Amino acid sequence: MKKISCSAIVLFLTAAILTLLPACVPGRTNRDHTDGIVLSESFSIAIGDVFENETELTARLGEPVRRQESQSCIAVGTDINLSYDGFSLTLYPSGDSAHVVGNIKLSSPSFATIRGIRPGDALSSIDATPYSLSSHSGSDYTYFLDNSSCFLIVSVDDSGAITRLILGSSEFMGTP
């Protein structure tokens, strides 16, 4: 009986540890406190995700339509901007060769954020998310994800439809 109880405890503890591991893996963000882009049912990229090299990322996304590099003003190294049809990613240096996703821009209704917001949606669709309005200037609205440094800048047209989304974190680029 004791052997069964010990085995059950070991299995329970192992399952608990494995459940916690994805949140503890270096370079992975806690998706409850950030947002990102959903690229397919099995692949999404969040603000704060770290890629050991650009090849790792482009192997999943394909070659970008445009690629730009610039000297980073955030860390030692090079910022990389990868532009695809409908979205772009800005990667900031993180360590020797790794880069962290610091900014995601969406301009096509073909793509949605992890929280389900997409260009073409009504501005009011953000009311059903954990984002809180921080400021408004002209056709741009800035929101912060509750209890995090993750922000969302939303551009809308005259009818109130979202035309562009910019996701980022004040940890990487200062408050927008």
C-alpha cells in the first residue's frame, strides 16, 4: 500500500512540475501577461518570446518580404525587423546571439492577436479583453494589458474599424 501511495505522490509531483515548466523556460513569456500574433492553430508568437537565432524563426515563418537591421538603442547588438504580408516583427538583442520579440504589427484581417483582436474588428471589440484604455490621440488608442507592461496601440478609421495593431512591451521600448 505504501508503495502505491509513494508512486502516486511521485506521479503527481512530476505532473505538477511538467505543468509549470513552460512558464519557466528561459525566453518564454507568461502568455497571461502578454499578447502576440496567432499564425496558425499550432504556432503563435508572443511579445517577449526569445529565438536563439533568426534562422529558427524564419524556418517557421518563411523568408520575409523585407528584412532590415539597425544598431540597437535598447541593448548591445542589432535590432532586426522582419516584414511579412500582413504583419511584421521587431526583434531586439538578447544575449550573445539570441533575439527577443519586442514589437509586433498587424495590418491584415488574416491575422489576430492571441487575445482575438484583428484589423477590421470594431474598436469596441477590445472591451471584451483584459486591456484598459490608457490614452487616446486622434485615431490612435493606447491600451495596457491589465497587470503587465504589455501595450496595444490601435489605429482606427472614421467608422471605428481597426486598421492596424501594434503590440509591444514597455520593458523593451519605454512607454508608448
